[in-house]
Amino acid sequence: MPAFNTSTAFVVSIIVLLAFFVYRWALPKPIPGIPYDRKSANRLLGDVPDALKHVSETKEMVSFLVGRCEKLNSPVVQVFLRPFQRPRVVVMDGRESVRLSSCHILIYHHIRLTISTGHMIS
């Protein structure tokens, strides 16, 4: 049986450290100031497991998004539906969606907004 020496310990510690940093890099990055589910932000797949479970039970995605807004008690929330991509901002209030799309277009021009009626604003 080979002996466990310091060079092996060094290589193993570098691999573990590298894996940790890759994991932290791959986690979803929330947009500051917009509510999100903290549990989903700490998973590599984000909201995907919760959304898949909900869709398999109800066969619809909109009710998942509405439920997420109700859970976070906010008309504007962010969801992490695609791994390694930016979060999606869900807007369930019509007035808020008009305000965001007209007044803050320079701030939110890279964010895809989903309105409760299913329309997409790019």
C-alpha cells in the first residue's frame, strides 16, 4: 500500500480548493435589490428542481411564477431557471412592468422581464 506523503496531500488540497472555487463560480448570481429565493441561489440548478416538481404536478409554469411572487411577497422577483445564466426577472404587476420597461430601460436592458400574461419584454 503506497504511503500518503505531503505531495499527495498538496495535490488533493489543490483539487478540493479548485473544486470549491468552481462550485462558487457556477452558483446563480442574484441581481441586488430584487427579491429571490435564498435556497435556490445556493443550488447549482437554482429554481429548476422546484419548477420541474411544480410543472409535473400542475402542468403549467405560470402558476409556479405566481407562487414564487406570493412566497416572496413581492410583485417583482427573480428566478434562476437556467444554470450558468443570468436570472429571469418576473413582474406580476402591470403598472410595475410598464414603469420598468419605460423608465428604467437603461438599467434593465440586459434583463428579460416576464409579465403574468406570458408576454416577454426584451
